[in-house]
Amino acid sequence: MRTRFLEVDTSKGYLLLLGLLGALLAAGLGAAWIMEHHGHHVTGMDNQIVWGLPHVFAVFLIVAASGALNVASIGSVFGKMPYKPLARLSGLLAIALLAGGLMILVLDLGRPDRLIVAMTTYNFKSIFAWNIFLYNGFFLIVAAYLWTLMDRTVSEHAGRVGLFAFVWRLILTTGTGSIFGFLIAREAYDAAIMAPLFIALSLVYGKAIFILVATGLFRGTGRELDTSLLSRLRVLLGTFIAAALLLTAAQHLTNLYAAEHLAAEMLILRDGGSITQAFWIGQILLGSLLPMWLLLNPAFRGNCGALLAACVLVILGGLATMYVTIIGGQSVPLELFPGMEISSSFFDGEVIHYAPSLPELGLGLGGGALALLVVLVGVRVLPFLPDALPSSAAADD
Amino acid sequence: MTRYVMVADLERCVGCQTCTAACKHTNATAPGVQWRRVLDMEVGEFPDVRRAFVPVGCMHCADPPCMHVCPSTATGQRADGLVTIDYDLCIGCGYCAVACPYQARYMVEQPGQAYREGRMRSETQRENPGRLGVAQKCTFCSDRIDYGEQHGLTPGVDPEATPACVNACIASALQFGDIEDPDSNVSQLLAAHKHFRMHEELGTDPGFYYLWEDR
């Protein structure tokens, strides 16, 4: 059966959602303006916590962008034909999530007006500079991939471009993880495992967001969706969560083994207050164990509600993971003189306490809203979405 | 080749923080920012416990992590070893602040104001908008060094060519000079005394030495 792709109609619900997301985006831009006008001192960030809540949202969205392309890769690279009709949406969502993440990142810079400097003056020793290339390249490659998927005259290249996009996104997430992995100064980072961990996390977050967005779009536009197709992603998503959990365990156990990282680990695992709670309750319980139970328990097989609940939990857990990684990692006092107790008039030797502010939350949510707006506008103006995905189309797995 | 370094004699430092005050006065840094700060540490085990005061700041590393992570080449290094920041190129991403093992970098987002009632005239007059929203740190008073070199003076010997914190130190605990010159004050101090540097294990080759005698 041939799949037809159609733009979505401008229904009342569509416009309502558009308005809601537009308002959230406006709030995010307003928050960025407040931070730019008054300076970051109106936020919870300071000279110890340089990267605050906006970075939590930004890195989460950027990591998820890479993983959102996974469904397209399953079709193009791994030859699972039933997923091909969803490849266009997968590519669009990947671009949208990256755009949302980068909006936050750029607006959270100390000097966002110098974006052109960042785009034209590169230090090729900096992994951060490499990431600028990787992000821009991701936009171009996924756009080219979408072109091969949507234009019959170039569709013969879809496999090759899809493979290139698949490799590129692995490199992209490696680059994002390496931003933290290369930080030798910070006990909580400084580990090669950050790169594979981020790859695993990207597969988890991207897939969870894709399932939610696809389900929402199909149901919202009254299109038939074979939920068994999405349900097949259950086991894959559950496996990726288990892989991320394993790498997380390896990260923390390795740090616990090394005496120099013990203080940082104790802060995150036991003594960190909100950071410890975010780790155990957010990242491990709600973000990993509970979704795994919902996804892998045979009792919930075919239960769409359980699948969607697991995806929501994965997203909340993902934000908690980024909070622990970014805020927790910076909260650990720098070991200026190992083995010595240090104090000064500049908070040296003290655990840093960070309280996120409303503008930071606003900017973070604004980035998420931009990502969803791009998807919403995209499916309205271009045929990204199949008019139906009945079970017969999904029969050939 | 010249490489300027600083030497702090921990046997002499009394923790008065005059260096901190002199630095703030000279460089007009904002409240809460200390390019030169002094750590208060306890050394030894009871009953043989001593307090040690350790001046810290940018170490002007030979292999600086802050420079390697800077995406826009704003952080650079001069031929004389000084690590610099081009405020016009810095985008304020904060990566250097997170990457520095010495907590030596600061992000300042608003002009300094020591008192709630309003900004003092000196604060208004010495405001430097170019330093807002970007990373900043100790410069080893590079402007004084440059001035001195242009006028035939010797940094570390002539006060006009020497960092303000060194000039201000009441116990001559801080010294400055060219470590590549065997006759310089810093080379002679390092040759005659035991010394160490912060986080030598990281391989950053810091340009800040501490004299310390085991007792």
C-alpha cells in the first residue's frame, strides 16, 4: 500500500496549540530580554554556577535532536520499511529540537549579540567550536536528507544521505558529551564515558519525544495510526534506557573507585540535597526504572497509555539527568589543593547552592516551545505527515 | 625567550589581603570579583597544625585549558607567557570559567556598585562596559609590564612595571619576574627554596610558584 503525505489542516485545535506555543515562545524571548537587559545576576547563576537552568534545557533538546532522527535511521539505514513513512517527521523533529536547544544556548550567552563572532572566529582546539560546526552541519545534512525523502527525483540518494546523517548525529552527540568529558578541572566530568553516555541518552530522549509528538499529531489531526508500530519501539526504548542506566552506573562506580573523584560523587549520590534528589528520584526512579517497568513488563504490551506515560517520564527524567550533570557538576567545589580544607572570601571550598529563577525557566520552556512550533508549522506547510498509517502499512517488519 | 611568573612565599604571607585590595583598586573590578584572592588553609595534623595563606588567581599557564576550550579565540597567549582575553571576541559562553582548574575566571554582568545607595563617582568613572557579559581574569597587570618594557624598566624590579599586587604586598611575599632569566629575582628564589605549583598533575605548567618549607 502506497503512503500518501498530506499537510495538516488549520483546525481550531491547531490554532489554539499554535497560540499556546507562541505565547510560551514569547515568554521565553521576554525572559531572554530581561536577562540581557539586566545581566545574568537576575538569574540564579553566578561565578560558580556559570551554566544554569537554560543550559539544562538546551543540552537536553540538543541531545534529544540527535536521537529524534533515530526513527528515520531505522527505516533508511537499517532497512525497516514500516518506519519509512515516519522518516520525514523524524527529520523535521530533529531539526526542530536542535533549533530550540540552540535558541536557548545562544540567548543565554553573556554576549548573544556576538553570535556572528562565534560563527566566524574558530579555535579548532576547542570542542565547543567543533560543536558549532556539528550543529550547523546537522541542520544541512538533515535538510538534505528530508529533500531526498520528499523529492522523488533525488530519492535514490536517500539511503546514502540517511547513512551520512546517522554517522553525523553520532559524532554530534559525541561532541556534546565531550564538552563535559574534556573538562579536566571538574571532578564530576573529566571522563571519556560522557560521550557514549550522551549517545545513549540521545537515543532515549529523542525516541520518547518522537513517540509523543507522532501520537499527538496523528490523533490531533484525526489520522489513523497503527499504534502497534509505535509499540514496537517499546522494547527498543526500554533497551536504550537500560544502556543509559548501565553507562550511568559505570560512570559513578568508576568515580567512586578513584579517590580524587570521591567528594564529587558523595555530593551527587548522598549529600547534595536537591541534586541528590534529582539524581535518585528524577534520573534513576522516574526517568529510568519506572519507564523500563512500563515498557518491558509484558502486562503493558500493547497498552498505548503505558507507552506514552513512559515517554513523559523519560522526558522528566532527562531534564533531571541534565540538571544533575550540569548543575551538580558545577556545585562540587573545585579541589584547589587536594587533601586540604580551604576557605576564602570567595566561597572557595564551599558547596555551591543554586536556585533557578523564573527567567531561566521561561527561556528553557521557550526553547521547547520553539521546537514544537517548528514541527507544527512544518506539518502545516509541507507534507511531512502520512494521511494515515494503518496496520496494513506496518505489516512488513 | 621571556616568561613572566609570580612567586608567593607562603612563609611570608600573613593573609592581610592587601594584594586583593590593590588589585581591585588598580583594575577596578566589580564587587564580588577578586582577580587576586587569598585562600586560608590549615596544614598538618593536630597538634602540629599551621595556617597557611595562599594567594591565588590566574596562573598564566603555559598550557592553559581556558585557551584550548575557548571557541572564539578570545583567550590567547602572549610571547611572554601571559594568558590574555580579547573582550571584543569573547561571546560569554562561560566554557573557560568551567574549564579553569584554578577558579580564576569571572563573568560580570553589571557595573560594580559597592553600596546599595548608589554608585560612587570612582565606580562610574572607571566603568569598563567592554568587560560586561564576558569572561575576565587577572592580567598580571600586562599594561604595567608593557609600559615598563617600553620605557626600559624591568618588570618585577621597577614598581612602575610590576603587577599592583606585588607592589602592595606588605611582607614582600609576592615576587614577579622572568623565569627564563637566571639572574632574575624569581629564578634565584626558586633556585634557593623548595617550591610547588597548584595542580601540577594536570600538566598545565602554571606560571605561579609557591615557596614552602616543610617543618
